[in-house]
Amino acid sequence: MRAMRHETFSGPIPPAEHLNQYDESVRRLIVQMAKDEQKHAHSMREQGLQGAINKDRRGQLLGGAIAITGLVVAAVIAPHSAAAAAVIGTLDLFGMVALFVAPRVLDKRRQDNPKRR
């Protein structure tokens, strides 16, 4: 008769019964490595999130500046050519809608239907 035992674990720290087989300095080293790895993972996630926030903020500021510039140009041109001012104003408003509304609509569609990614 033969018995076989197979153990697996995942993560940076082995189970307590395995960890206790090491001497004190090695146990401290393993725990410290796990702490450092977790700290690094949290830092990377935080940096990624902050980068995405900053990118969105820059896009909104630049888009807003372009939209305001378009409206100012339309207002300056209006006394000379009402048709040109109307075209510029209309394109500017459609641009603002595309900039601020369309990404949210697309994100909602992606969340509702994750298979289309």
C-alpha cells in the first residue's frame, strides 16, 4: 500500500507549518518580502489610478479650452458672417458633446456588454 500527499500553496508566505520549519531570521525575511511586495503592488495600483485621473483631467481642460476658443471665434466672426459663425458654433457644440458625453456612453456600453471588448 502506498500513500501520496500533495500540498500546494499560493502567495508570498508559505503556510504556518512550513514557515515554522525555518529559523527566525529566514521567517522574518520571508514576511518582510511579502510586506514589500504588497506595498509595491499597492503603490503601482495607486500610480496607475492617479495617472488615469490626471490624463482625464488634462483631456477635459484641453477640450474645454478648445471649446471656449471655438465659441469666442464664432462670436468674433458673427458680425462679419453669420453663416460662418453658425457653422463654427455648431461644430464646436458637437465637439463638446463628443468630448464629454460620448466617452461615458461608450464606457456604459462596454460595462453592459463585456464580450464586445
